[in-house]
Amino acid sequence: MLDQAVAEHVRKGWAVESRTETQAVVTRKSRIGWFWNIVLSVLTGGIWLLVVLYKVINRKVERKVLTVDQSGRLITV
């Protein structure tokens, strides 16, 4: 059950941070929309690159904990 849930998260772009027999922690960084950032950078003569740089440096990491309880149910926190 846990293997299936981890595999599904990995298919969706998550990375496995740690894993035990009954628990796995998966993470992913927030996406940056490169297309519009490049367009705005060109239109503003590169000034928008400061915003892009700030976004790249301060990307948030989303984390999920997948746990299988004693009755075999998957719990996502």
C-alpha cells in the first residue's frame, strides 16, 4: 500500500526524502512559471530578473508524510 502511494507521488514529481517500513516523507519544490517571467524580463529590460532571482532563492518546499497505520489504511499529513 505504501509502495503504491510513494510510486504515485514520484510519478507526480515528488522526491522521496526518507522512508521506513510504515512511513515515507516526500517533498517537492514549488514551481516557477518561466515563460511569463522571461516575457516580463524582456519587456522591462531585465529589471524583472530581480523578482525572478528572489523567487528562485526563496522557493518553498512542500512536504508530505505518508503513513500506513496498523489496520492498513494510508494516512497523509
